Amino acid sequence: MSFEAIQQVTSAEQAAQARKAAAQEEALRIVAEAERGGKQLVADACAKAEAKAKQMMAQAEARAAETSKKTMADNAASCAAMKQQAMGRLDRAADLIVGKVGSG
């Protein structure tokens, strides 16, 4: 093999190695970029899920507060009605007590 042929083969091998190294670097860059993109997608999804959970919790708390407020109002109305009934029966109860004490 002539010197010139050896130089051509050597040059071609060096060029092939350079292309291979460049391709490996490019592959590593693509993988790193994909990992960064994937991590960002996960972080975005977590943030979105957390915001949604907070929103749902706030809505649930608002509904619970409204239900509690309505229940308290209903109970207050029932209590007032029972108190009114009791007050209406108070005179009768007093008459019964006085009658028993007086006849006793």
C-alpha cells in the first residue's frame, strides 16, 4: 500500500471517529434536553395538581361552612319554637303545681 493510500485511510478513519464523537455528543445533548423537558413537565403537572387540590379544598370548605351556617340557623329556629311552646305551657304547669301544693 502506498504512503498516499495509507494517509487517505488514516484521514478517513480520523474523520469517521470525529463524526462518531460528534454524534455521541449530540445524542447526549438530546438525552439531557429530553430529561430537562420531562422534569419540567412533571413539575408543571405537580404544580397544576396542587393548585387544583387547593381549589377543591377551598370549595369543600366553603360548602361545609354554608351547610354549618344553615344547620345552625335551622337549630336556632327549632330551639326558638321549642322555647315558645315551653313558655306557652308554663302557666299551665304553674297552675298544676299550685293546685297540688294547695290540695296537698
